[in-house]
Amino acid sequence: MNGYNEDKLLKKIKILLDDTVDIKIDEKLDEKIGKLPTKTELYKQTDKIMKELKTVREEQSLLSQHSKDNSDRLDNLEKIHPAGIHDFAVN
């Protein structure tokens, strides 16, 4: 009879320990997950970042074209004025 009670007691202790561990794990998870942004907050932040990325890409495109235009202009000026001087100024 004594062995039966010990087995029953050990099973109850195991169940109690398992429940306690599960509760602690759930508490930790809730604590960690509670620090994460909500879907709405995440989407707002993502939208903000995507708008900034779009702006940067548009600016990059404009600056790239502006740089190309300036480079073309300089090439044309160098053809007209080799060595940075006018032909008539040398004579």
C-alpha cells in the first residue's frame, strides 16, 4: 500500500512541476511578446520606411540624371575649349 501512495504522490508532484514550468514559460513569453509592436504599429513603421525608400530612390534617379547632364555638358565644353582655353585667346 505504501508503494502505491508514493507512486501516486510522485505523479502528482510531476504534474504540479510541469504545470509550474508551463506557467513560468507562458509568463516569460508574454513578457517578451508584450515588447513587440502590434500589427498596426509594425505596418505604420513599415509604411514610413517604404515612403522614405521611395523618396531616396526618386532623389537618386534625379541626381543621377543631373550628374549625367553635367558630365555631358562638360564633355561638350571640353570639345569646344580644349585645355580650358578659347582658341582665339591663344592667337
